[in-house]
Amino acid sequence: MKVGLLADTHMPGSIRELWPQVYDAFEGVDHILHAGDLHTLEVVDELGKLAPTRVSRGNGDAGIIDTRIEDTWIMEWEGVRLAMIHHFPTPGKKPEATIEAKIERLFDRARPDVIVYGHTHDEAIHVHRDVLLINPGSPTLPQNQSTRMGTIGMLDIAEGEVTASLFQITEGGLNEHPGFAPVVRPRVD
């Protein structure tokens, strides 16, 4: 199973239409997860033409009502429990105890294997204890700076194993992110 990841599109404030390279990258994925701050349903409607799309409500999505938007999602695919939320503490910027407390508060009985989050516009992949954390960054406002080509992510899920990857959007398509090698979270029995 292949899952496309993005967050913080901030449309139409950042750009009117998402870069075509994003749609090309998500062609053939099984699901698309948008970790919030979309600002308009148009981007979800377009992504939904490629694959079922779910959105975690961001701080910029107040008032947008749609069945594809929830504050927090918990899904289970191929033996992997995956959660998505917009705002989550970033490893390296927050102490490990803060991250663990947030996981326990949000997911006390259903600890996820993977958490997809957004908000910071900073792409990142980390492993916190037994949880793989991935922020795909922003395809339109990377590092919360000017409008330009940013980043997206992908999850490859097979038989309980997850590989998380980040990609830089370029004029020619996508390049593997130079700062983040793909991370594998092996099956945990």
C-alpha cells in the first residue's frame, strides 16, 4: 500500500493551484493524507480524484465542515496503526518527555505505529521509541517562508512494515530529500 502525504498547502493564499508535480507523484497511491491547514476544500476535491483523501483539521481550517476532515484520524492499514493530527511537538525541538506525554494523552489505548503531522512547514522523519513520526512539510510554503516548491512525503506499507520517505518538489518532478534518507519501521509483533 502506498500513501501520499502533504500538509500546510495554505491555498489559495500561497498559490492558486497545487504544483502539478504533486498530482503526478500521487498518481496511483492508495490513499492521500493531508495534515492540515488546507484553507479550502478545492485541493481536497482535486486530490480526491486520485485517491481517497483525509485531512486533519489545522488551525487555519476553522469553519470548514466536511466528512473528509477530522481533528485527529486513526486508521489501520496492513497491520499498521496510523494516526494523523495537525499540531504535534517536533522531536529535536521539544523534549522526549513532551512528545511521549502528547502520544499518551491523544492515543492512550490505541498507541499508533506512525504519526503524520504538519503545522511547522518543516519536513522531518523521526523515530520516537516505537513510533515513526513524519511531517511532510509544505509543498507551497516550505519552512514557512516564501511561496516556492517545497516537500511532500510517502509511506510504503507492506505486511506491518512501514517505509517513510520525503521528497523535494522540483521543476522536473520529485527528488529524494537530501536531508532525510527513507526510514523503515519494521513490523512489531
